[in-house]
Amino acid sequence: MTSQAADEPETVVASRRSKLTPEREQEFFDAVLEQIRECGYDSVTMDGVATSTRCSKSTLYRQWKTKPQFVAAALRANRQVRFVGIDTGSLAGDLREVARAAGDWSGRDTKLLQALAHAVTQDRELQQALREALVEPEVCALHEILRRAVERGEVAADQPALEYVPAMMFGILRVRPYLTGEYADSDYLVRFVEAAVLPALGLT
């Protein structure tokens, strides 16, 4: 056979066959993350995602090789920063807005964090992708909010509680479902900020 396809290296042909549009790729990413939220990481399979998105399993494996690589790519593609841009002019106001923003997405993201909790201890790439997508952007935004408060003189630079604000915010998001069976909504998080975070920073 002398066709052009026959003469080309196999990797080139495979690359052409696996070409996906950004919209189709995002459809795969949305499907796998939603299935993880609903069924847990271990229950999700490439077969299941292929069936729900009406594609062949070979298409998914050609693109991402393994389930952890696929999920890591999905997390990175869905990276969002909710706390960036919050600037009310006061630390108390900023942290209340952080609480409201966190409450708006706590159900979906907390469920995803819970579903991936064990898997990320087994796969470093998946762990890093989770941090890049859901943790580090928000922590950096919180640090910026706190830095501005220090510059305004609202809180001392050596205030010991400053270091623990991200841990307090992420901790309450993770732990409330275990304590009460409910996710931390905006009202609950605002009350938490007022009762625990602000007093820890020496604010009322």
C-alpha cells in the first residue's frame, strides 16, 4: 500500500485521530468530575465516562493514558479562583465576602475534595493537580487579603493567627459534613468568620 497514511509514522496518524475540540475535551472533563462527586473516585471508570459522553474508551486512553492523568487534566482545566478581586476596604468585610463566596461553591468542591481524599495520597500528579485547581489559588488570594490588612494597619504583621486563616477556612469547609451531615453554606461560614476568625485576629 502506498497511501500517504501508510507512509506516515504511527505516532503522527494517532495524533491526528485523537484530535479533540476544546468543547469536546471539556465535556469529558465535566463528566468525569461529576461522576467522581456522585459515585466516588474508585467507582469511576474510563468505560463509564466513555458511555456517558458517547465516545470510545480508546479515545480517552489515547488522550490521557490512565485514569489519574485524566482526572488531573480535568481538575486543571476547571481551575477557578473565587476569592480574587475581593476588596471591601476592611479585613472583616473581606473575610465575610470570602465566607459568602466559599459558601456558594462549598457543596460541589467539598464533595470533590472528599471523593479524592484517598486517591491523592496514592498519586502525586493527582495530588498536585488538586492543589493547583482548588487550594493554592484560594490560599494565594487569602494571603493577598491579609497582606493588605497588615499594610492598612488593621492587624499586626506578627499576629500569630494570620498564618492559620487559610487552614481555618478550608478546615471548616471539610469538617462540617462530618459533624452535622451538612455542607457549610454562606450563612454558616459568615457566622464562623465572626465568631472564630475575626476574634483570633484581634478584631470584632
